[in-house]
Amino acid sequence: MLNTQNITYQDGSATLDGYCAFDDNFPGKKPAVLVVHDWTGRNDFAMSKAEKLAKLGYVGFALDMYGHAKCGQTKEEKMGLMQPFMQDRSLLRQRILAALDAVKYHEAVDANRIAAIGFCFGGLCVLDLARSGANIKGVVSFHGLLNPPENLPSKKIIAKVLALHGAADPMVTIDQVAAFTREMTEAHTDWQIDIYGNVMHAFTNPEANDPDFGTVYNATADKRSWIAMQNFFTEILSDELIPF
């Protein structure tokens, strides 16, 4: 049976509204996976991913970066919500660490088995979570921004890292991909990157259909990337969960 809960947590004075899902068919404490939304906010897409993870045996936790589950409607609104975190990556790091603290103490969660996934802006967030030195098992970036924060030194990366990237993504150049691989290698990180040919940004989102902006859904890459994530989690979280 699928259980869903709205969970309110704090980052200083900011009130944040997370969405948690887990399945009672998987008894006992379960691995948890944070789900970080794209620049829109904690929307239905992020919550649906939390529910899909629950059906695989995880506790899915769609976190809230903006507060009160606020979502932008236009590109301008979305940029306005995201930009403070892009400009202040220490604030971004603090905000996602608050979500990690919240999920650790959930009654259904095995706090020793936590990972995170993120989409677009959320991909950047989970990579920054890894860069924070958080003691989690791994992170997965789906068509995420890859650039490291400036003037915010990374700590030793403990998490294993999987980046899933579209080769035709205009928002992340091949030079940025190369720089990311150098960063991860120099940090002695256990990292992987899957690159999908002829695939643009936001390839997991069925509503993405704006070639001029660079966001186009790709059903094949969506399926392949989800399978890659499941295999990764089977490796780092448990070899007993049903992988597909």
C-alpha cells in the first residue's frame, strides 16, 4: 500500500513543505531518496518521482527548495525563484542539507542508506549536496547543470556520483562536461556519466517541448536514464530491492 505524507520542515526562518511517499509492501526501515525539483518548484513531476521510487521500495522525499511548495508559472517566475540559489550556492547547500536532516529522522527511513536525485536545477542541487561532503550513498543528476560553485570550496566527496546528460543540451556545453569530469576525477570521486546522443535538456519531462529554448522530451532517454538510476541504486543502497 502506498503511503503519502506532507512533511513541513525548517531551514532557519524558511518553512519548507516536503512530500514523502513509501510503500508498506516493503517492511521495515527503507533506503530514502531525496527528489530535487527543477526550476519550477516542488511540482507534480517531482512528487510523481517520489511515488515511483516508493513503488521500488524506497522512501521518496520530494523536497522544497523555495518554501511553502511555491511554484513558478512563467519562465520569468521560475528564474526569479531559482536565481537566489544560483547566486548564493552556500544558501543552496544549506537548503538541501535541511531536507537531508528532515528525512533522516522519518520513522520509515534507514538513515544509513540515503541517496538523492535531481532534475535540471535539481541536478545541480544534488551535485552540490555531494560537494558538501554529506555522508550519503550517492546522487544522480538528470540533465543537471554541472558547474561547481565559485568561492565555496568542496569538501571531500563521500557520495558516489552518476550524471545523466543529453549530448545536444544547449545549457551544458561539452566543455562544461569535460570540466565536470576533471573536477570529479581530481576529487577522487567514484563517478559515472551517461551521455545520450541527439538529446536536449529536460529530456525526462513529457511537458518539455520547446526546441528554441533547448528543452525537449525524449522518451528513449527518459527510459534509459531511469533504468541507469535503478541499477545505480541497486548497487549503492541494497542488492535486495526489486530493481525493475
